[in-house]
Amino acid sequence: MKISIGGYSFHNTFMEGKMDVFGYLETVKYRYRMDSVDLWNGFFIDRSTPIYQLADKSYIRKIKEALDEKEMNVVNFAIDGAHLWDPDPEVRQKLYENALVHLEAAEILGAETVRIDTGGSYKESEPMTEEQFEYMVTRYQEYAKRAADGGYKIGPENHMGASLLPREMKRLAEAVNHQAFGFLLHIGRWKADEMQGDDLVAPWTFHTHFDAKTAVDPLAVEKIRSLLTAGYEGYWGVEYNAPGNQYVEMEWIIAAVKRILSDAV
């Protein structure tokens, strides 16, 4: 089964100083016996400023060397601190510059898909203004062209702001209209149209995330079947930042996801 573990799943362990990105790679490869990783830039960014600064290229190349040594591939690179929209034009420009630095890192790492968010609040959502919409379409078209040239796909996760509204994301995808643009679908995570949301963005979905809620959802099997029917062929990512016992909790959710996938096919 094509299952990956989102790096954010070990956020608490990382914050306790018990794991770095190399420990994450070791954990995925040797504890969970997986050859694919779902990288999160939180392992190697400076969080002291609102726009997270990425580690220098030499460190990114060390991560790439560790991946190659373990014969691992990066199925997704989730980028925080480089989202598209901010109401302040100066901040927006800095976010754009930070995104370009992260895209270079994604290319060094050989990422197959890249998540860069729309921007906005994590708790609230509202439709995009025309200014926001036009800006996002232009930027995502630019990123998608670069991604196509580099052999990967790019787009937001239903994570914050307007991206939590599936009809807004469908509208965005139709306007960007590029084969390298798509979505990291956090299954069932919507602020509107929750029952239809996954189906609305399924044609553009290039990666997925399960969390603990999804893993016990009675409708999970039906949701997976719907994605498969829509042609989804990517990985089933697990992103579950358990409060404690993270290594054991990860074993539980991987087993739960495997059961759902077995029942869905």
C-alpha cells in the first residue's frame, strides 16, 4: 500500500528536542519500514520570524544525501511560512520570495508534489475577494509552470482561509487550469460543504492526509472509494500529531489506514 507519514506527525517529539529531520528519516525507514517520506519544512526552518527562513542549501543537500543513502523518495514537501496571500503587499512580496527559496529546496530534494498554502486564518474562512483570487491564480500559474518544468505538482492544502471552502478551491483549480496544479487533500477537513468537499476537489488531488478523526470515520471507506473512482493514484499520507506516545500512536493509525484501504478496494 502507498502510505506515507507526514513530518508534522512528530511535531511534539521535535519540539521536545527528541527528533530532527534525520531522525525522522531513520524512523520512517527503519521503524515503519517505508521508503517514501512526506517532508515538512518545520524540521529545518527558523521560526523566530513570521516568514520562516529555510536552512541553507548545504543543509538541504545533506537531507538529500540521507534520502539517497536510504533509497527514499519525497512524495510531498509541505511548506509553511510561504503561503500566497497576505493583505499587506510588502509581506506578500516576502512570502513570494520565501516560496521561491523553498521551491529550489523542493527541486534539490526531488519532491514529487509540493504544498504551498493559500493564506488566511486556520480557524476562519471566507470566499476570496477578486483581488485575492486574481493574485492566487497568477501565482499558482507561475508555480505550476515551474513545477511542470521540474517534473512535480504543486498547490494548496485545505488548511487555512479560503482553502477550507471546497467550491472556492474548485473555482481556483479551474482558473489556474494547469496540469501541474492540484491539491493536497486533508480528507474531510472543510468549513463548508463537508459531505461534498472531497468529491469537489478529487479531480485535482495529488496527495492526501489522514488524521485521527478520518481514521475512525464510518464514512472513510466510502470517501476513499470515491477518490479512487475519480482516478486518484497517489499516496495516502498520515498526518497525526498525537499528544503523546507518538511512535505507538503512529503504529495505530497506520494500521487503521491500512484497514480502511483494504476495505475500500
